[in-house]
Amino acid sequence: MAVSERSVFITKTGAIAATVGSAVGLGNIWRFPYEAGIHGGGAFLMCYLLFIFILGLPVLCAEFIMGKGTRSNIFSAYNKLSPGKNWKFLGFLGILASLMILSFYSVVAGWTIEYSIGSICNNLDFSSAETGHNQFNELTTGWRPLVWTIIFLFCNFFILIGGVTKGIERASNILMPLLFLLLLAFCIHSMTMPGFGEGMTYLFAPDFSQITPSVLLGALGQAFFSLSLGLGCMMTYASYFNNKSNLGQTALTTAMLDSLVAILAGVIIFPAVFSFGLTPEAGPTLVFEVLPNIFHQLPAGMLWSTLFFILLFLASLTSTVSMSEISISYFCEVKKLSRFKATLISSAIALIGGILCALSFGAMSDFTIFGKTIFNLFDYVSSNILLPVGGFFCSIFVGWFVSRKFINTQMQGDKKSISGFTPVLVFFLRWICPSAIFLVFLNSLGII
Ligand code: PHE
């Protein structure tokens, strides 16, 4: 697509809704509680929030500036803004990360289809924590997850070949507020649970002695994953913003809503974990084992369950659509393929990765690399390594190599005044973000 033909999100709120749609997804509702659960709760939440606002927010602005200013995919954005070609590797890193994430994400999104259909047909037995656990194992081993992963990727494919503006914008506008309301309702219910106090203490009372290198790295990865940062996703989305979009406001709204949804998910999950006598350290299966127990207790439980899993499925779609856009825009704009071919290639790669990840819970559960199943490896490498590395270079690039005038123009939106925010942003991008990410890496390697 030539620059002039690029589609644009029609309205300002449409752009915000689509960005929030990309950020809010399984990362908040599935990944945040499981990461918080394996990393000690409150200590993790504190580091995560700190990273969202101190590192995530500036890097989000940096990606927005590059995308809106160049109206290009991640490859061309770096090329246009720097004379040399040395930054090209970041484009490949972004594509690699996006395809890895798409692979394991589709498996989890496949579970949401399984649970939606199970709820509609009233087939799920969650009368006790133990039956719930067995049911989860039954549903996620064998051939079923493969089928759901494939179906999910098909849905993703069909939305993607339809283009950017219409579908995503319209769907995000309606679905995200609905999901938010549903989460609020579950939070209120969570207050009535016997384990509410214990759950709240676990989530909100940080035990500083729990802050280990792995907690810091996990929180850093979660912050980047949750904000869809470090792989050029927000850059690509910002390339579809119209000129009047206010980047600072969009970034702040996204970061606040995104962390709020993660906190709400925590407030729903942890009281239930303690009420049902489960342990927070269950890992990726946590939410799928705990939530249905809550639904089971509610009047008209299957109805709530159906509604919740369908919305979660749709929230996953708005996220996978955004991550797929990275490789698609590359194939279309750099390799000059048709949108259909580009989408087909990206989906085919994700399908292979998705099948491997789905099998990690069944036939390939014993196959490990560095002690991790393929699912866990894809999750760990992409979120905890590739995304922070991408964010590190993006912040150095915008902080040191992009002119202040360019940054100012992009940040201004429809306001004519020069934003006083720019010098602070540049300071963070030059110094704070790169050094903090670097220190977390050194720390996790045991060097400091
Ligand atoms: N932020 C999304 C979520 O929280 C996941 C995502 C990661 C989307 C990277 C796009 C790119 O679910």
C-alpha cells in the first residue's frame, strides 16, 4: 500500500478504542494473574505498575511518534527516520516476537472458545476445585485444543483480510466497555467471598523480600506484553491514526485502562483462589481453573460464564489482529505482496507455532528446551526478552536519533502549543528507560 492509500482510524475515540483493544486481552485477564501468582502477588503488582508508568508509558509514546510520523510499518519507520540501515534488525525482532506471541496466544484463545461452547451447552463440571482441575486437563490435552487453535486463527485471518478501519474500530467500541462492566460485576461478587481479605492482602500488600531478579524480569515482560510494546505493534497502529490524534492522551488512557483491567482481574481471581483452597502458583492454567468455580457459585452461572468467555475470546481477537498487523504490513509494504497473501503467510507460520504450543499440554508435554515446554518457551522468550529488547532500542532511537522538532510535531495533535511534556519524555527515553531495562537484564543474569 502506498502511503496515501493507508487506511486511517476515522475518529479520535476510534483510535483510542482500537489501541486499548490491542492492549487489553489475555495479557490482562489470563497472563497477569498467573504471573502475579508465580511471583508472589503484591511485590509483582508493585513492580509491574512501576514499569508500566515509568518505562511503558514513554516507550508507548516513542512507538506512537514513530508510527504516526512515518505512517509506516516498523521496518520502514526505522529506515525513514535514520539514514543508515543498522536498525533493520528491530523489524525482524518485532516480526519474530509477534509470530511467537500469536502462536501461544491462539492456544489460550482457543481455550476461551472451548469454554464458551462448554458453557453454552452446559457441559462444564466445576462443582469442586478438583473436578474443575480434571476438566481443564481433559479439555486441553488430546486433539481438541488443536482444533480450537486452528478455528481461532481462521477467525483472525478473516478479520484481517477485511482491512483495518471498519471491523476493528466498530467492534472495539462496543466490546471493550462491555467486558469492563462484566469484570466490575465479578469484582463486586468477589467481595462476598470468604477468601476476599486473604486475596486482597496477597495482591496489594507487597512483601519487599519477595522482589527477586525473576520477579523484576517477569514484571518488566508483563508490562511490555500487556501494553503490546516492543515489537512495533503500537507503531503500526499509530501509523493508522489521523493527524489530529493526541498521542500523550492516547498513551496515558491506554496505560491506565490496561493496568486497571489487570488489577480487576487480580481482584476477581485471588479471593477465589483462597476461597476454593487453590494455590496461586498454578501457572498458565490458573484462570481457567479458578474462574469457572466462581461462575458455578453464581445464580445463572452458565449464562455469566458464556458471556465472559465470549467477550474474552473477542478481546483476544482485537489483540491478535493488532499483533498480526506487524508482519502483514511488512509483507505488503516492503515485500509488495497482496494483503491476502501476506495474511496467509503470517497465519500459516502462526498455525505451525500454534500447533506446537497446543501440543505442549498433551503429546509434547515432555519435550522441553532449557527446561521449558514450547508453549512456556515462546511465552518467556517473546515477553521477557524480545519485547524489552525491542523497547530498549526504540527508546534509545527516539531519545537520541529523532529530532525534538519531529517529536514535538507528532505529540501536538490538534493543539498548536508546544507540549511541555516533550523534554520530560525525551529525558526518560534517553536515560531512564534504557538504563532501567538494562539493569533488570543484568540483574536477572546475576551480574548485579
Ligand atoms: N497486549 C495484549 C494483551 O494484553 C497482547 C499483545 C502483545 C498484543 C503484543 C499485541 C502485541 O493481551
